[in-house]
Amino acid sequence: MKRGLDARVCVIGAGPSGITAAKHLLQVGLRNIVVYDANDQVGGNWIYSPDPGHSSVYETAHIISSRRLSQYHDYPMPDDWPDYPSHRLLLQYFQSYAEHFGVTDYIRFNTRVTAAAKQPDETWRITLDDGTTETFDYLLVANGHHWDPRWPDYPGQFSGEYMHSHFYRTHLPFKDKRVLIIGGGNSACDIAVDISRHAAFVGLSWRRGYYVVPKILFGQPPDIVNARLQWLPAWLRQRLNYLAWRIAVGSNQAYGLPEPDHPITSSHPIINSVLLHHLRHGEVHPRPDVKCFDGSQVVFTDGRAEEYDVVIAATGYKVSFPFFETGFLNFDGGEVPLYLLVFHPDHPSLAFIGLVQPQGCIWPLADTQGQLVANYIVGDYDWPADIRDRIKRDLERRRQRYVRSPRHALEVDYHEYQNRLWRELPKNAPQWGKLNQSQRG
């Protein structure tokens, strides 16, 4: 396996993770780089279009992590931006980042990777949608994990409109309709609020209880508050986070929602102030899990049956790599046996960027992942000798810490995981400077 500055590297995806990976490849001096993306511009999931496609961003979407803890490490968002920028500002930010660091010159837009096949010598044969093939020494997968819808499985059939939240764009088609949203994630809650302003009735079905955290807590975004508590022991920090939630929200029962049956850091939080408002104003109606469909009726586990025009399944996404051969790697619905959720011990020329679900923002973590992988390719970082044992320990920690569900298979604590990545970085890892700027292209 080739290591060094003459390695040829393929990056799949020019979304937030792919562009920072490419930036770090340039930062260590690599120049034989190609980034493939099926879109016509940088942005990945944050390219809004009224027509459903790869992206799942909807018209009113904003991030749920704060601006300060969502920006790349060496490219801050403007100080005059709001705490929670819209998808329009974020797309502008990603495209500016790619231009600033010279990444755009290495992207082949409107080019889909249809197959990525590992060769006996650890190289990769990449097949493109026009039938051409190219060979690379390394493959960096940054295609995202919020694009392949996961559908729930309920008995019976629903005779109305049944759709996944991936295809939701705006509230306009749902005016004066009775709509049920199934799911306890951030998208489900955002969509419920968005639709409730115009729909005749909005139900929100949860299978279990989750923590709904207001977007402003003690005058600050909650991730900023949590960051200031990082010097405390984990057990005390968890208790303080729970106490802050109880003070701010009270209890789920007050909103008609099921109480969480797990610690506050054991599941991905719902960051949403407006949902609580709409629940207490009777504009969003909490419902338990769905038992079955019966024509236009939805039957719930409490025995209630209601008529709906539309059911939206906001039930998450599969971890999917359509360019790999069937059976090569399958992480969907199960555990992800990667070191640092980046490296596979059986495939040393393969790395994943952004395949992580933090309690916080992905992009700064993908930034550090990209830096680590770039230093690995040029030979400045080596895997630990006990990589397989470390993967096993990580999987066991994840089993004990997080709710056992596909949604949490990639869950990590933002600060803990970021610190682990930083500890792995070599001390001589190059930073961006004049050398990089003069040599790029």
C-alpha cells in the first residue's frame, strides 16, 4: 500500500465532510486528489431544492447546534451571523470554505460514483456514471448518512398519503389536512411545528420519551452551556444537565409526552423551543406509538383510532453505501466496527469522514477526522497495534452508554470524541499556511 505525497486519493462527496477532508489532503501536501459529487455545487445535504433528491433539507431548516460549535476549526462563521444559521447561510459558508482553501478546483461536479471496488493490492477501482473507471491508492467515503430513508414497519395499510420526512420541503401541500408525524427526532419535531401553522390537525407520535431542550438555556445555546461544564466529572455534568432541563422544561408529562426512561446523555437530544410552545397551545397533539394502519385510520397503542390525510415517517436513515458491492460492508441497523468511526482494520486504504452522530455538530469533528486521515496517508500517523481491541472496547462503551437503536449506532459525545481525535494527531501535523496556498492546484 502506497503512503506518501505521491498517493492518489478519491473522496466521494463534496458536502461538509468531503470538502474538509479534501482541504486536509491539500494541507499535508497531497495534490493527486479527486472529489466526486453528483450535485452541481458544493453543499451536499445543505443544497435546498423544492424538488426531492439527495438532500433532505427543507425550506425553513436551521441548524440545531450553535454557530460557535458548528464551524470548522480554522474558518469561523461571521460574528454577525445568528446563533442558529439557516440552510441558506450554511450553504454559503460551505461554498466559501471550499473556495478559500482551493478545494473547488479538485471537485468533479455532476459525477456520480456507481461502484468502488477494492483491488488485491489495496487500490480502488472507481466506476463513474458515464462508464469510465479510474484507480486510486486511497478512498475517503464522505457521502453522508442522511439520505437513504428508513421506513417503519407497521401492520395494515394506510390509504392516504404516506411519505418519509426526507421528501418534505414545505408546509404548503398540507394546508387544511390532518397530518400525523411519526418520530422523536429533530426533523420530526421541526416538521410538526412547521406544518401546524396551516394544517387542520397535527399529531406527533413517539415510541419512547426523549428530552426536548430549548434552543436558549440561561441566555445561551445549550451546547455552549454544556461546553462550559466540561471541566467537571462526567457524572456531575450529567446531573447538572438534567437539572437544567428540569428547570427549563419541567417534565414531559406536562406536555403530554412520555417521560424519558434513560439518562439525558444516552440519546440524541431534541433541540427545539417552539415545539414546547405548540404543544402547550394545542397546535401539535402528542400521540403514542402507532399500532397499525387501517385504511384512512391510524390506530395507536393506547387503543385510540384517528383519521388522517397524511402520515409522515420521520424515522431516520439507513447507513448506506450504494457504490460498494453487496456484502462488502453493511453497517445498517447494527454496530459500526470502525476505529474512531473512521478506520476499518481490514481495509487500510479506506477511511470514512463524517460517519458519526454527535451530541453536537458533525462538521468540526469531520474537520479533525480529515486531518487525521490525511496525516495517515502521508505516513505521519499509524494505527495503534491493538486497533481491533480498541474497536471492541468502543463498541462495548457505546452499548452501555446510549439507547440501543439504529438511530444511536453512530452516537458520540462531541467533546469527548473531539478530544480523542486530537490526541491521535501527530505533533508535527502541518497547519494551513503560505506553502499550501502557493502550491495548490
